[in-house]
Amino acid sequence: MKSEHRHELKTNELAEWIANFPQWAQENLNTIIYVVVGIVLVAGIYFYYGWYSSKTIDQEQQAFTGLVSSISQSKAGILQAQSQGYDSSSLLFNPARSLRTMAEGAKNNQMGALALIKAADALRMELHYRPGSISPQSTGRLTAEAAGQINDAKAAYNAAITKAVGNKVLTAQAKLGLGLSEEELGNFEQAKQIYAEIVSNAEYESTVAAVQAKQRLKTMDDYKQQIVFKAPPAPAQAQAAPAVGPIAEPNIVSIIPAVHSPNNTGAAAPNP
């Protein structure tokens, strides 16, 4: 079949379809309406959820920024209260709880992971801002309350690792938090294993957590033994002051010449 003939047939078919389209459209009007409405609804839903998701993520970011800022404000308030003799370290509990709640409903897993990390940091930070030290190397033991709080922080770090799959920065940061928690619990060998895992993993090489883990491996042995402060030297005995005797009175030499009493005749006595 020649190309000119094929082209003529196609042209005739197109012309015939155009000529018959009004009749076909009238016969299938309901179907056409349903299809058009369906396309419009699908497009509307797609754009709505895209806009809603973007708006929700923006709101989550704003909420997260506000909570992190409140942690810094709480720290300043705690330090001010300490200078006046009060303990207000519990101020850190509120942002910690809010961050965990936000992480549970976060639309973005990376944002949720970061919120969990910051919540765990706040829980550990609260213990360090309490009067006295919670470290086992300085107190000899942890209270059950402090140990439970650190374990809560560990749970948040582990949840962050689950949410942060594929994000090496957040994963390394959460693992570093686990290592610090083990140190605070006195589990130094476990902490070493976590730090070594971070340092040896090539994926974490360029992260800040890897640098900090390497530094902890170098210095953590300095903190394993109980800290004992050297007793101050005994004060030196004061040397006895030399005895001071009574002050001798100076000899008083009379500068007035002696005057003799007059004789019986009333004449002045001759000068000697």
C-alpha cells in the first residue's frame, strides 16, 4: 500500500470520528461527566494533601524551634535560680515531654528523630543541673530515680535511631547519646563499644558525633575512678613572739641647779 493511500485512509477516519463525535458525546454524556469529575477530584485531593503536608511540616519545624529555644531559656533560668540558692532544674521536663509528644505525631521522620534526640538530651541535662553530681565516679552510686531517668533517655535515643534510618548524621548523634548515657550509668565498657562503633563506621566519619566519640575514647578513662580531693595542708604553727619585759623608765637628770635653804642670818648662801 502506498504511503499516499495510507495517509488518505487515516484522514478519512479522523474526519469521520470528528463528524460523529457530537452524536457519541450525547450518547455517552453521563460517562464523560463522571470521568471529568473524577479527574478533577483526584487532582484536587492531590494538590490539597501536598499543600497540607507542606503546611504541617512547616508548623512542626516552628514548634520544634520553639521547644529547643525554651530549653536554652530554661537553662538560663536554672542558673539564675542556683545563684539565689534555689533548684529549678525541673524546668527542663516540660520541653522534654513536649518534644517526645511532637516526635510521636511528626509527619517527617527526620524531624521526629531530631525531636527525640533533643528530648533525651534534656532528660540527661536535668540531672546534671541538679545540685550535686549524679555521676557514679563522684557519688559512688546512682539513685534509682536518676538511673530510671537515664534509661528513659536511652529509650528516646533508640527510638530516634529507628526513625532516622538513612540519615547518618542523626543516627550517629543518637548513638553518641547512648554512649554518654552508659557512662553516666557507670557502664564504661558498653560506652567504649558504642564509641568504637561510631568511630570505625566510615559513614559517620564526617559527622560531629564521630569526632566527639573519638575524644571520649581518649579521655573517658580519666573519669572511671572515684574522684578524691586531696586534703589541704595543716596550717603552720605561728612562731611565738619574743617576750617583752617591762619598759624601763628613763633616768631623769635634773637640769635645775640645787638651791640651798637660807641661813639663820637671812643672807643668801654663797654659790658653791
